[in-house]
Amino acid sequence: MTVQRANHKWWTLFAMCFALFMIMLDNTIVNVALPTIQRELDATPANLEWTVNAYVLTFAALILFGGKLGDRFGRKRMFLVGVALFTLFSIACALSETDTQLIIARALQGSGAALLNPLSLSILVNVFPREQIPVAIGVWAGISGLGIAIGPLIGGVLVEHVGWASVFWVNVPIGVIAIAVCVWAVSESRDPSATTMDVVGTSLVTAGLFALTYGLIRTTEHAWLSPSVLALLGGALVLLCAWLFWEARVTEPMVPLEFFRIRSFAAANVVALLVGVALFGSLFFVTLYFQNIRGYSALEAGVRSMPMTLMIMFVAPIAGRLNMKVGPRPLMSLGMALATVGMIGLALVGASSSYHAIWPYLVALGAGVAMTMPSLSSAAMSAVEPARSGIASGVVNSARQVGGAIGIAVMGSIVAKLALGSFGPAPEEVEHLVVGGQTALIGVTAGPDVAARAADAFVAGMHGAMLAGGALTFAAMLVSVFWLRPGVQ
């Protein structure tokens, strides 16, 4: 390898990490802005969830297709398309004047992320020697952790001093730099065996995931056995079964089902799914707790989220290097054990708990996630040949994103049911405020005693979400311990 090519290898890593940084930064910045968006755009709890879910759902539904597009038409080419789409629709988000406009723009933004996320990993797998892949993935995961880590702080500053729209404007210069570096440094690669596109499979899985997530979100305001919820969930089951039936018989499937016969690949995807459900679903409400229940400003909430996100930033690169020596099994197992401790600890938080009773559990949760993610990606990507890395990366990232979409919907339903059950009968407009933790508005109209009761009700609902998240991370730990073979790379 020449010096120039070696330098391009590291510049490629920089370009991929920079684009991933933008996606991760967007996730945490938007979470900090949610209470402000809720107030200024008068968003209901369901629409506030859709601000997150529209992005996550499009991301999850199209990420497999994004990986396939890169394998078929060129990973660099499609990666550049993804950066351009993400940047363009970030501008659309910033210019939104209603919650409906924001939801639509967020969904379109997710289409760009669906190209960026899997292709950034598959490009790295193709440019680095196989023995250096765990190190590259560790750096890749660490930089994503940096985006998560500084997102709440940057978001808090921007929301407090500029406005919620600024959290989307910040993506524009990052996108421009990522495009410039990618054009100069990244070499084109593709899978020569990918000659057709599975349009039917893509349509079935996209429709199935949409019906599943929308049905789960409907449970926030409707009973699980209501006709609309049953119709959506039943339709999702039919569509996803039809997708599996199709994938098993088509010549060039969207997802090669034989991947799941590889033990380490299957285990990594199960863990990714469980982690997505637990973390996306549970932590959505931590932001609302800090700002709506504790009354912190966006900046104060961002600073108080830092123990978790800083652990992700510092531990992920170390975990990537350790993965080369000990393999993914011990790191994933210990990581999920720590995440379980963090989740259960957060389930003990009260409406007036001291911050000193909260931050140690955020540290445990952040460390657990940071130990798990690089090992998870390494286990999945090392199980398949590099030529098929695009779709393999799409599968493992899709598992996490699908889990996130499901998690926000399921945890939202848990919080709503438990919070309203604790609060008692109330008018519909008050129920929305209770589920969203908007105690300040309740206090203005109904008095401080009712506001305090609403805060306790919201926290009761959050407890249920955290305990459910803890059960899922514990299940992920068991999968890591008993499913992954020792030393699997």
C-alpha cells in the first residue's frame, strides 16, 4: 500500500465518521429541543413522538434499501446522495412552521440517514484490511459517541439562545464538509454480484414497518384491542410475513436470509433490536423529565445528560480495541449488564430526586452502550464477506433503528397508560398534558396541587418504561452470554 493510499484510508475514516457524527448529533440535539418544540408548535404528545418516530421509521424502513443501493450503484455515489438529502431536509426542518410540516421534513431527513448509516460502515469495511476493521469500527463508534455526547450541550445552547430551528441549521455546514472530504478521499466500491433491485421486498418491508409503528403509536391514545390498532398490527403481521415469504424465494433478495444462519450475525442483530427498543424508547422520556418535571432549561438538561454521553464518547474507542483481543462476547455481555443497572436505577428516580441520585445510573447506561455497540457491529460485519458488507451493515443498523421506532411507540404507550392510571379521570386536553409531563401548563390552569399530582403520574409512567427497558437489556445480556461463541470476531 502506498503512503498516499494509506493516507486516503484514514481520510476515508474521517469522512465516514464526520457524516455519522452529523446523524448522531441530530438525534440528541432534537431530543433537547423537544419540549420547546412541544410548546412553540403546540404539539400533542402523539405528534411529539412522531417528530422522532417519523425520522426513525423512515430511517429503519429504508436502511436495508440504502445498503442495497450502495452495493448495486456504488457506495461512494449513494453516500454522497445521502449527505445531500440529509442536509437539504435539515433545512426543511428548520423552516417548518407547524408540527405537521416538521414531521414530514423529519421523515424525508430519515431517507438521507438511511443511506449514510449503512454505507459509512460498509465503505470502512472495504477500505481497511480485515485485521484493522475492529479498530476502525471502534473509532467510528467513538465519533458517533462524540456526536451524542456534545449534542445535548450544543442543543441546549442553541435552543436557549437562538431557537429550536437552529438545531437543524447546524447540519448544513457539517454536510458541506462531509461532501467535500468524501469527494476527495473516498474510493468507489460496490458488490459485483448485485445486479438487480428487490423492489417488491422493499415495498413489503417498508409498508409492514410503517403499519407496525403507526399501530403501536396509536396505542398511546387508543386501547390495544381497538379496531384501528388491531387492523394496523394485523396488517403489519401480514405484510412482514409476506416479505419473509418473498425473500426466501426471490433470486436476489433484499436481505439474504442465509445471513441469519450465521450464529454471530444473528445474535448481533437480536441484541441490536433489543437495545434499540430499550434505549430509544426509554431515554425519550428522560429529556421530558429533566425539562418538564424538574424545570431545567434546555442547556441545563443538556449538561445533566453529559455523564451518559461522555461515557459513550470515551469508552467506545477503547471497546473497539479490546474487541480485537477478547472478542465481542465479554464486552457485549458486560455492557448490557451495566445498561440494565442504569435502567433499573433510573426507574427509582422520583419527581423531586436529587441529581446526585441520577447521574451514576446515566454513567452506567452510557458505559454499557459504549461497550456494546462497537462489539455488536464488529461481530455482525466480520461474519460476512466484505463484498456484501453494504447489505449486512444495513441489516444490523436496521435492527437497531426498527427497535428504536418500536421502542418509542411501546414505551410511549406504557407511559401513557401508567401515567393516566395514576392521575385518574381527566378531560382529554389535560390527559395530553399529563402524558407529556407538561406540569407548568397544568399548574397555570388547575393549580399547584394538581400540577404536583401530574408530575408524580408522569414519573410513575416513566418508571414503567425504565423497568421495561431494563428487562430488554437484561435479555440482550443473556443473548450475548449464551448465543455468541467465545472469541467470535
